[in-house]
Amino acid sequence: DWTAVGEMRIGTGRLFVSQLRLTDKASTIPEAKRLFAALVGELVSALPIAPAFAQAKLTESTEVDTALATAQTGGNAWLRLNGASPEQVSTLGDRLGISLTSNAEEIYHGVRPEDFPVLAGISHDDVSGIDSMAYCFGDKSYPVAPFALEHAEGLEALLTTSNKSMMTENYVGTGRVEALRAHAASRFLFAEQPKERVLLARVRHGEGWVYLDVFGAPKDTHPRLARFQATLARNLGWTDPANPLQGDAVPAPEERSQGYPQQVLRQTVTSAELREDLVKASHLPAERMAPSSMFRQGDWDILEEESGRWTSPGSGETLFFTCLHSPRRRAIVMEDNGIPNPQSLTFLDVTAPDGTVELVINGESKGSQEVLHGKATFSDLELAESFNQILLFHRDGNSEGEIHFRFRDIMQNAESELLFLVSQRDQLAWVQAEF
């Protein structure tokens, strides 16, 4: 009834499932490395033989002839139309037996009308040239295609322009509506057009397929825009050894912290009224800005320590406060199989003297934990995208001791993408001067 490694048959395919941490342990445990290699080898051995592949620019007639011949015999031909004239596009349509018409207009964004296997690994971000934030025109937006194709019989659209707006609730908690990547759904910049056109399509030619690609973002605009065509070529069967994800196209995330703050505010909670005011002040403001009202509650001590370890007096109730910035929202995300993804949430490990610790995030209590053998853990925590106010209460301690708290993921790794504010001294000094 229970297994650590198993195999499932889904349609004509196979799915290996493993609860063993093979990739984590492959470098230190030889058996893990051998088992992982065996599983991958078994899957690779069952892969179908990739079809022949050829690529060409429409402006190079010799290359086009070779590519079309490859498709005629059952292969994939990838034709890049960027730079071609309307006459060249129309002539290609005649050769393929369809009506091809191009419409010269700058395209700023593409969307997938459906999930096609050939687009596996390609996100909408990879085909968007719009970086301007809501209501800010700026100069960071750039076209990703010089023209688009009209829909036609025999032309299967894989990537299209969008004919509707994608206004999205940015501040969900407060009901405010804001555009995420302003007018990202529009193929024009800050304009809506009702007619959908085509950026990537395929046409049956002989026994194979011809893929028509008009995507043409300049290489020096944004590194991520190189991913679309590199990943598409790989999915079509390109055997070039170049890795489509190498270079600066997908830079490694910057480590913003070690999962814990190196500066906190501390104060002794002297009354139930003060405690209530502190919790109330930790509610996240509607504008998602850094805290200010919190600094006006009670008398704070500013503690700074590179190791992130602080002293708890061990009597009464002591509050430790910090503010962190999360680049993405942490919430329960249900997968297609109906099971929540544990990597969408975060955990907080606390080391403290005997007693009880209570965690409050953005004005909401996450419960109390009894400290056993000096440790306690708060699991499955949600964080807002942007700033989060963290309150950790420690009470009922019998003696003075050290307290340390660290955010981590389900694999015990530090949440290095969290940024803890280090300007609390300056903000507190400003508040004290003003009030």
C-alpha cells in the first residue's frame, strides 16, 4: 500500500514518482546517485526518436527550400519571418497552399490560446515586451514582433495577440484594483484592439509541420526575451548543444537574506491595552508601504546582531518586531490533482528559552507554541506580496535566554528571497522626532 518509488502508466506514457530526496543526496550518497541515474535512464530509453529538424529565415531562399523539404518528409521546419516583406510572406503562403497575410504593426505582447506541447517551458513573461508598471508609460516597453499574421484556413495559431485587457487585483486584501504590467494583454502599447492576430502558427506540409514565427524582439532589449525562441527550437527537436536557459536569460535569484533579520525592535509588553494596540498597528496598510504606526507604540529598543540572536529577559512578555519584504505572495496553491503545493508556503523555526511564543503576521495571530527543548515551529504560513509586519511574543520564561527565529521552506532551506528591513533605526528616529 505504501512505496517510496513507484511507476504509473498514464495513457501511453510512464510517470515515475519518488519520495526519496535523490537530487539532494546524489552528491553525497552513491546509492542515491545510481538510483536517480537509473530512473532517468529508463525514461530516456523510452523516448520516441525526435523528428528531423531544420530552421531558416524567410529572407534566405536556399535555407527555406531545405527547411520545407525537411517538413515534406515528416520533420519540423521552423521559419522565422522577422524581417520579411509582405510579398515574401504571401509567396510563402502560396507554396504552403494557404493564404498568408501580414499586418505591419508593432506587437508588444503575445498569449497562448491553448497549452500546446511545443510551447512547454515558455511563459507569457517570455513573450512580453511590456515592463512599464501600472499607469506609468516610462521607456521600458518595446515591441516583440514587427508585424502579425491574419488568421487563415489551414493555419493553426499557437501564439496570438490578445483582444482583451488583463486588469488584475493587485491589492487583493484591501479590494483595490490595479493593473499588473499595464495593458499586458494588449498587442499594442496602451491601446486595445478587438481583432486577434497570430505571432506563431503551424501549417501541415507533406508529412511534417512548418512553424511560422514572427517573434522578433531585439536581442539587446531584455535578456528574458531570448528564452522564447531558444526553448521553442529545443521543443521542435533542435539538437544544438547550447542550453536555452544559459547565460543571463534566467539569472539566479539574488540572496537577500539568510532567512532571519539582523536588526529587530524589542519592548516589554506592560499591559493588555498596549498589546492590543501593537497587534492592531501590525495590520498591513492598504498602500503596502513599510510600517510607521508601529514605531509609535510603546518604547522600543533597537537591537542589531549579525547572527540574528537576541536576548529575552525571561520574565513577563517580550515582543520582537521586524518587517520583511516578500517578492511574491505566499498562499495555499492547489495543484491540478487537488493537493496543495507545500512550496507555496513558508515556515518559521524559533529557538527560545522555556515558555510560550506567539506569532502575529500583519495583524493576524498564527497561534501560540509551547517551547519544547528550546524549539518551536510555525508551519504553513502565508505572506503578502510586498511588506509583512512580523510580531513574535515570548512569555512565561523562567530565566533570561537567547531567542532566534528563521524563515525556511519545506526542504529546511533558508528563505533567502525574503528581505528584512535594515532601516528601522532611521525610521524610528524619524517617528520619535515627529511625535
